[in-house]
Amino acid sequence: MRSGSARFFTGVAIAALLAGLLTAEARATPDTAPEPPVHAAPADADGPLFDEPEDPVAVDEVAEPDGEPPAAEAAAPAEPAAAPPPAEAAAPPPSIDALVPVPEPANVPPPGLKDIAPPVETAAPPAQPAAETATPAAAPVAQPPRPAEVVVRPTVDAAVGEALRAALTDRTAQGEDKKLREALLPVYEARGFKPLWLEQGAISPRADKVRATLADAAAEGLTPADYALPAAPEPTDAAALAATELKTSIAAVTYARHAMSGRFDPARVHPLVTPRRTIPKPDEVLAALAAAADPGAALAAYNPPHAGYRALKTILAEMRLATAPDEPARIPAGPLLRPGGRDPRVPALRARLGVAGDASATTYDPELVEAVKAFQDTHDLSPDGVVGSQTLAALHGDRTATVNDIIANMERWRWLPRELGRTHIMVNIPEFTVRIWQDGRMIHRTRVVTGKPATPTPVFSENMDYVVINPAWNVPPSIVRNEMLPLLASDPDAITRQGLEVVVNGRVVDPYEVYGVDPNRISFRQPPGERNALGRIKFMFPNQHYVYLHDTPSRSLFQRDVRAFSHGCIRVHEPLKFGEVVFDLGMPGESWPPSRIESMFGREEHIIKFRERFPVHVVYFTAMVDETGALVVRDDVYRHNAQVKALLGLEGTVRPFVRPSSPKPVSLTQPPELRPVGPPPTFLEELFGLRPPRRG
């Protein structure tokens, strides 16, 4: 047994000698002392190649029965193998004596299958590159490399994270900056203050996309300077990198809020401008950008999605690129130019509209009349073909829009809900027009009368809820305070002449019975009927302003070009046709032709509650793109557009709102002075009560 074992290990030793000589020849240096070779475990090894005995003996020190142990090994046969030297200190080739195995202890059995089973894998340090050899050879029995010393240093992003934590929790920040930092803090805390826009001290590709969107803000009618970012700082300056990270997040959040809901409170234009804005929360914006595959596109998507906004954006780009066209000659002012008439201004009118014909003819012929009518219709003028001051102003471009006008109108689109509604009604005050939309298609359009500049129609959004046929008119509080109470105090009979009733605590009383009553307890009501100020039908979308769409007995006003005559409510032209469409939307599956609505006319109120509610948006656009793709411009009847331009810093001066002075408080403690009707009574008549005083 010992003889066979000795021969086996002798062969192993000779093979190891040859391999070691080849390897050592390539790596040896004169200064190194010989070391015994150690078998290297394979790369996927799980543990040592052989089981180590309790008293470790080097694997290569296998006993040879006929040889003598080397002197060095005999002196310390039980010492474990020395640690491998550094890779650069390669050992010289081992001597023959070093490879001769020592005698095998009697109690150590020869290796079996379990001794060469695949070892258990252990984490090995990365191998040093082998020195180049002269000739290819079998894999040598190499020493395992010494693990490189690991020095733990914080990464650049970690240092930036610490600086970012300090910046977000800075107690010296104030105002809006402080609010934004506090809002963004939870997002960064959830990320362990890992930067969103930096990678190893450099601006990341994701940040480049956000920066590109911010730089292109002018295309959306925004101001790029509001979102300016610094250049990339030095990659080792953690504080500057953290500042860049924070400024990028704040700029992105600010852009999103401006794009989605505007740059100032709309009530600064006028207290009655109360749109239903959607203002995104800073932390939600930042979280959404962090999760987006393309944060630049996600940021740009905060701009209004509406077709009207996108059309103005296109117009803005075209206006910035366009050069001023040659201006046709102005048409001189003069008397009304009527169809069929002769006027020396006709050639200029023909040139202005681009109508072919005899350039010297002075007759206002039918072809030119039709061109004028078409122009008037698209500019919301009465399409009668008569050329007056309003038509001349429109022809001369006095109602054209500038770049600043387009930007101001784009700003007002941001005040609207992002979802206008699959079905919705839109009333545009400067246009004096109402449209009904369904699935992106206009299904009805008609004229309206809106509030006077002194009593403007509010700007807001609410839901159409119900319709009242034969409505009573409950006079709004503002009209009661400013008009009805002073009229009651001065001329009670005027209330009756207007078909109004005086109501105190829900009871109709004689106008002369209110003296001594608190004016705040008095209201006014007009019963249903032909003379009712609301006409025969009103369309209710309950709101804080007591404003609604309704019929009117004063239908002649719809023929005017400028139709700002009401106290704020919106009068509808041809209300039965309008009502038929509204009923179809609110009561799907039912038929409500005008004849059915008319059959309900009378002195009794009928309330029809809609099954389907839909939004009504009362808006204020002086520049818009119509159904044909043409830019349409309207007069700034309430000066809202001028105020928006001033608030944006584009042009003009911001006008402070001056609330109209309220009338003096009405005193109803004394009846009004009685005015005689007819000849005054004689002394005897008054003395004996033959003719009592008459009320005027």
C-alpha cells in the first residue's frame, strides 16, 4: 500500500516540478527566496481542494518512502504553509529537494473520492493578470492572489446627497423658496437624497431633456428666464452640484405649475374672474418626472391639451417668423356704404378684400357685397353688407392681434380645467357667442348678450344641472342693493309698473308696507309671464355669481355687433333651438323639440332636472382660431386682456380694481314724499276728506 502510494505521489511531484519550472522561469526575480508551490483552487471552487487534517500539512509535502526530507522542512514539519507573496514578488523555481515529499504519517490514509470532490465556492479576489510567457503551456499550479486593500470612499453622488439634505432643510430659506423646499423634501427623503438629475458629478441625460424643455418655454408663451439654470459645476464640488440639482427640481416644478394653471391669481384681473384652476402639487410633479421614461416630454405635457391652445401656439410661432406684409391703402372714413350705391372708396374696398373686378369701378356691386358679408360674419359683425365704422375698423386691422395678445390669450387657456368635458358649453364673452361641443365637434352656435362693462359677466366653470320653463325672476342681491331698494325708497309704484313683487320673509307685500322693515329682509320677484326678464326659459348651472343662460323679451339687441347690455347674466338668441340641443344632451333618449317646450308655456314654473350633467365654461378670449383655421380677434370689452398683459409684464400698467361705489344705505323708515296726481285738492276737500291725497 505504501509503495503504491509513494509511486503515485512521485509522479505527481515530477509533474508539478516541470510545471513549476516553466512558470517560475517567467516570473522569478533574484531577490526572492524559494517558496513551496500551493495548488490554486479553480475559479468556481467552494473551498479547499483537499480536507485539511487537524494538524495541517502542506498538500505538496507528501511522504516518499525512499527519500529524505529537506532540511528546512524537517526542522518544522508541522508548520502550515506560508502566506503567498505579492504577485509582483514572484518566487524562483523550486529546488528538486523542495519537491521531494516527506514521509507520510502512518495514520493518514491515501486520498479518496471525497478528497477531490468539487469544493465549496468561496469569494475569491480578482486574479492578477498573468505575466506573459514565452510559449503556451498548461495552466500552472499558481498561488491565489492576495486580496487588494479596499479603501471605502464616499461616491460623488453620496456627497451631493448630504449637501442636498442640508439645502432642503435650510432654515434660512424664506417665502416661496422655503415652501418649495419643504414640498420637495419628502421626495428626496424617499430616495435617500439620491440626486434625480446628476450621475457621478455630471448632469445626466434625463436632466438634459428637462433642461431642453425649460429652454423652449417661449414656444409655449412662457418666459425662459423664469426657469434659467446654471452651467454644469465642477464634478468635485458637492455643494455646487447639490445647488444645481435643487435648482433643476425647483425650475421644473415652477414650469409645471405655470404651464398648467398660469403665472398669477386670475382674480387679480377682476374679482369676478373665478375660473376653476388645477394647480399641481410640487411633490407630485417631481415624483411624476422621476418616474417618467422621458421627463422632458412629461414636463411639456403640463401645458394645456386643448385644441384652442394648440392653435394659438401655432399662430404664435408663425407670427414670430413672419415679416410684415405690404399694407393695402386704408379706406377713408365717410358715410355708410350700402349695396348698390356709388362711392369713390369702392376700389379701395375691393383691393382690401382682394375681390377681382374693374379696379376703377365705383359701384358697390353684388359680388363685392357678398365678400363684405362674409368678412362681417367671420368678424362677428352684422352680415348686412353695409360698410360702417365697425366694418372699416376690422378691415384696417384695428382689431388685429399682436404677439403679446396671443401670449395673454394662451395664458387664459391655462385657467380652464384640463378636461373640458366630452360634452360642454362654452360662452366667449368678447365674441358674444355660445357654442355647444360634443366629442370635439361644434354642434350648435348662437349669439348671446352679456354684461355691461360696469356689470360684467363673470368668468367661471360650473355644470349644467336643470332647466326652468316659465321661470320667475328672483332679483340678484347686487341688483336689489344697487337698484331696487333705491327705487323702492323713491318711487314704490315703479316696482309695480315693472311687474315686480316685493317679498318680505317669503310673503308678497304692498310696496308701501315695507316702511320700518330692515332692508336686508326685502327681496324682489318677477312672476312668470311674457314680460319676465328671463323670458320663457332659463338654463341653470348653479354658481356663486347667480348667473345663468336665459331667454329675454328684448330680442332686438341680438342684431347689435357689440352686445354687452345685461347685468351679468347671459341672454340667448333663439332659446328654443338652443334648448332642443341642450335637452338632447341632458335627457338622452328623449325628444324635446321646440313645440314640446312651447306647449309648456304659461304662468306655472316647470323644472326639468337633467339626468346627464355637463360643464358650462364662461371664458374671455379676444384672440382665437375659428372653425376654418383663421385667427379671429375681438374687442377687449372689459379690458381683461390688457390687464393680463400688464400682469405678465408684457406691456401696459396694471390697473388696480376699483369697486364701484355703493349707493347710500336706503332708509325705509318714512314713506316717500307723496306726489299729487291731477289738480291739487282744495282746502275744503282736504279738510272734510272729500278727496283723499293720491299716490303718484
